[in-house]
Amino acid sequence: MRYLLLSLCCIGILAGCHSKAQLKTEPQTLTATLPSVDTNKEPGLMDQYHVGKFSVGGWVNQKLGQYFQPIQPQNPQAAVIYLYRPDTRWNQQEIAAANIFVNGQRIPSLLNNHYYWIELPAGTYRISTSRPLTVFHFQEPKYIDMSVDAGQTYYLKYDEENPARKERTGPFLIMQEKTGHHEIAFTRLKSSSYNFVAQDASGNIRNKPQEIKPVKYDEKSDVLLVKPFKIWNPLTW
């Protein structure tokens, strides 16, 4: 009887260790700090008519930033979406920039020659845009529903001049990785980026997205394309 009890205790201990090992190996399911959106429905009246913030365009805001540098997500299970807008004369002359939202939460407007990124758990998200009149929104939103996978990278281009613009998605274009990486290389980081993964590095849950501010712009880091002016030295003739 004593040996039977000892055997049962050993089996229980082994089963507990096996269960604990399984819990450790199973990846944690990430959640987002964003509100959920039913992508089967179009944006409602509250998405079209509301009062909110606005941003000035590239004609006024000519801020410079560092050229594109790829990043590693803070969580390897997260997806990264790079949003970018190329440098064109149309974009340079914009006075008021369109607002951009992900699942109804405002993220930075895209200016001329500008990029930033958002980090998201795997899932489907609605990215929309509308151009306000100062703080008043009344324009019907243009939107795109994006499904992203864990650990993947996506390039979302904002292009108001594209002749292939669609009625629903408007200026949003999901680019192939090779094309997106080539085009975004010429843009600059002019705003904060945002991590919408609810779990932080220690596993704690946060209610607000993490703002990732850009590093201070350093002119010396830019490539010098034009030879600097020097006074001619006659001794070198």
C-alpha cells in the first residue's frame, strides 16, 4: 500500500511538471489597446460627423526628420505597419492634412515626405481618413480593412494622386514589400509612432498605447549630395 501511494504521488508530480512546461511553451495571445470595430459594417454617423483635432499640412509644417530606418517590434508576435507618404509637389502644397484613425482612434496625420509605424497584435483593423474643416469633421471617411499576421511587416502608402484610387479606400494602398521598402527609404520620420499591443515588456496590461517619440533630428546624419563650397587656393594650381 505504501508503494502504491508513493507511485501515485510521483505520477501526480510528473503530471504537474508536464502541465507547467506546456504553459511555458504556449505563446501568449496578445491583445490591443484599441476598441473593436465590426469590419462587416461601414463607418457610422459618429465616424463622419464629430469634433476633433486637426493638423497643418506640409506647406506650413516643413519639419525634417531622420530618413527611414527599419525597426524591430517590441514584441516578436506583433505586426508592424509602416505608414508613409512620398514627396510630391501636391503634398508640398497641402495646407491642412487629413486626419487618420485606426479603429476610430486618431494617429498622426501623414505630411509630405513622412513616415511612421504602428505595432499591432495579429487581427483585422480599420484604418480610415477624413479631412476636417478646422475641428469639424463632416467628410465621409475613406477606409481600408487590413488583416495582419504575427511577426509580419506591412507597408501602407497614402497617395491622393494615384489614378487607381478606389471609392472606398481612397488614398490608402497596401504595397508589396519590395516596392514599399524602396519608396519609404526616401521619407523621413516626422512624428511619434505608436505601439498598440496591450502587454508591455514585463507582461503587464496597459490601457493606452505606448508613444514612441522620434530621436532628435541631426543634420549631420544626412548624406551630403552636393560638394561643399570652398575658397580656391592658388597654391594648389
